[in-house]
Amino acid sequence: MPPRLHVRWSRGATQALAVFALTFCVVLPAFCHRLLHSYYFLRWAEQDDVWQDALSQSLRSGQDALRFWQGAAPDPAAAAEPARHPELLVTVVTVRRRKALRYHYLLQVMRQLSALLAGCGERPCAQVLLCDVEGGPEVHEDAKLLERHFHVLRRPAGHRREPVNTFEQEKRDYVFCLRRAFQLAQPQNMVVLEDDALPRPDFFRVLKELLSRRFAARSLYVKLYHPERLQRYWNPEPYRILEWVGLGLLGATLLLRLLSWRMSAAHLVLLAVYVMAAAELLGRHYLLELRRLSPQLYAVSPATECCTPAMLYPGNASLRVASYLDGAACFKGNAKDTVLYRLVRNIPGERSHSVEPNLVTHIGFFSSIRQNSF
């Protein structure tokens, strides 16, 4: 290598190394150490504080929701059976959470839905009902409180549950709610929320946009939530790798123009790697949040396996899902989300999708079927 070229290459390599070191060892750690879904999050120092803050906020929200519903005037019209054939029916599946009674997850979710419905104008965005699947001797206090404001579905008096594992029972409760809600209202489309899935402010606006797209009519279900910790680029999902590479090339091109560097394959690859590494370490979740600027920016991709807090069933797909779930046994390691994911992959003609970013926030720190806290 000629001396002048060697000096130029060494200087360029040194500058690039310095920029990488400054970005990944100084700047990103300084700004991201408190971001829960970033690689730089200091779990050993911050996790307990984040956990306690979240629990405290959830407790305040739960108590506020309790006071709100205790003081709200009864609404006999809303508590009656929903109108037939609504464009959208939202069914909230609920069970008494013994470890989380003070947090009133259900009351938080229903208060948010009530507020969102109030902002829809003269034409309602959706019909809403509750499906109370509590099968124990205790009364589900929160569902009882909401009877004056929403129609509540329950199994017939005297119904006895068979002794099955909790994952199978959860699936059977879910199937019951799917069938009863559809039979009662026969909606054009149905959303099923678990009682700890808090709708985001743009929930109904985005749903309307999604249902206007062609893919919806061809979907068995559309997942409206995927855990943030599983949203990273470094993932076996092929579309995310393509998205990651595309982001890197786009960012590299913009940086080349900004820095007025000579366009070359080496510069392009180097800057693409730089952008891709920065995006992954920062956290894909935070980049997805930019899509909330408009309902049209929400991305649709093939469905992932986990989880089912919020599901959209276009048309009468909820009945097909109920039938599929009826034919499968659930147990630890094979819960209803896993069953659905595998069924779609093995049944010709069935398709499923996921929406990003999430349309709901998962507020449940205490599972209704597992012993551990989330």
C-alpha cells in the first residue's frame, strides 16, 4: 500500500473507531441507561425503582378508577343487551385476580374505553360488553360494580367447571366469551381484550384504519399487542432483519450526504453497520413509537407467537377461532397463543397478522393463571 494511501486509511480508521467508541460507550449509555427496553438499561441499579414506580402508578390509577365508577350514574341503556350487527364489538374478558384486587385492572380498562367512546361523536365507535368468567366462590367485585354501566356475560347459574389445568381453563373461558359475544350481537368485527389490556388513546382510530385495509378481511386474527421486550431487530422473524438492514442503508445514505463524504461501498457499509447497531442498542420499541404520528403509519406484519391480551377478529373469524381452540388441549408450554400460532401455520388459507406499535398497554403485573408476578 502506498505511504500516502496508508496514512489516509489509518486516519480514517482511527476517526471511525473514535466515533463508534464515543457513540456506543459514552453517548448511548448516558441517554439510555433508564430506558427499560434498551440494551443499556441498568437492571442491577434501576429495575427495582422502575418496578416500584410502575406499581405505585398502577395503584393510583386503580384507586382513581374505583372512585370514578363508584360515583358514576348508572346507564341502563349501556347495560342492556348490545344492538345487533354493530360494525365493531369490544368484548373484555375478565376474571377476579386475587393478588391484584387493589389495582382494579378491569376498572382502569373500562374507564379508558368509556372515555374513548365518549370522544367518538354521535356515531359510536363500538359496542362494549364484559365477559365475566370467574368460576370460584368469590364474587368478582369489579365486574359487579360495572353491571350498571355495561352488559355483562356470565355462564348460567349452577354451571360447574371441570377440574382442568389453568391453561386449559383459560382457553375454555376465552372460547365461551368468543361464542357468547358473537351470538349475542353478531358483529361485523370483534375485538377481544383481556382485563389488563389498557387501550391507547388512538385505539379506535387505528382500528378503523386497519379494518379499511385489504389484509384485514383475509386474516383469521390480528394481534394488537406484542411484548416490548420481544420487539427487537435481532430476532428470528425475517421481516425484522429486512427492516433493520433497510433502516441501516437509509441512515447510511443520509449520513453520507450530511457529512459530504465520497459515496463508496466501504463508507456505505460502515455507516449502515453504525446505524443498525445504534438502533438495536437503543431499542426498536422506541423507534416504533414514531409511527404513532398517524394511523396510516402503523405497520402490519406476520403474526408472532406471543401473546393474546388484545386480538382483532375480522368478520366471523371469532367463531372459527373458537372452533379451532375447542379441538386443542392447552397446558404449560402450549397455551392458547401458541395453539393459535401453530394452527395458522398448518391450516391452508388461514393468515394472521400483528400490528406495530402496540394498540394497548399491558398493565397487569400479576397474572391470573401463573403464580409469579410479571
